[in-house]
Amino acid sequence: MRPKGKANISVRRAAAVLAATTAGIAWMSEIMVKAIEPTVHELGLSDLFVGVFIVAVMGNAAEHATAITAARKDRMDLSLSIAIGSSVQVALLVTPVLVLSSLIFGPRPMDLAFPAGLVVTILLSVLVTGQIASDGRSDWLKGAQLLVVYLVLALAFFFLPGSSP
């Protein structure tokens, strides 16, 4: 009899499932990018706006849905942890991995030298998040404030002159 909580799967099979899932997600990401390109070109959106807002929202759709579900169940601590954790994961894991993998796979190496506007945006985002999360309480006004901050940043990046696709 198998002990409770122990999986009945080998390490090799688990690694194979993980590799297949990763390949599937990479393939779906390529499909998403190919589907977005015509719309972006038609609307004349800049690469910066698409990368910072459209791809970021679509790429984290599962986390957003889970955070909203948790918030609807009045689990604001979990909702906030999911939202902040997702951002921290991108900042501390995904970005450095992309920089390192660009040395092997990219047409040219990426670096972590971000334009001043992006650094200010990240700084403001951290400050606003700290202010919102500092007292451990939540209400509709704080949610509205976060949505307004997001909207203001989206409008700023939308109207920011930059390279269009």
C-alpha cells in the first residue's frame, strides 16, 4: 500500500512530463506572438508598449485569474501574495535566464541596462505596492487606486514615442 501523499510516478517520467509541458508552453508562446503581430502592426503600437503591457498581461493570465479567484473568496493575503510573487519571479528568475540564454540562442546578447523610464516605472511600482500592502488591509479604494496607476502607466507607454513594429 502506498503511503498517503506520495506520488506513484518515477523521476524520469516526471522529468519527461515537465520537458513536454515546457515545450508545449514554448510552442503556445510562439503561436501567441504570431497572432499578436498583425494586430500590433495594424494598430501601430510600439514594441515597448506591447512588451510591457500586452505580453506581460497575457503571459501571466493564469496568475491573474488565480489572484482574482482568491480575492473573490476574500483571501486577500493569498491574492496579494500571488500577484507580488509573480512579479518577483519575473524580476529575479525569468529576466536573468533570458539574458543568459540570449548568449546562446539570441541574434545578439541582451543586457540588464534598462532605459531610465523603465527603471522609474519599476521604482514607482515598488513604492505603490509597498504603500498598498503595508497596513495589511484591503478595500475597494485601494483596488481602484492600483487600477488607476496601471492605466496611467499604460497611457504613458502607449503615447511614448518609440519604435513601432
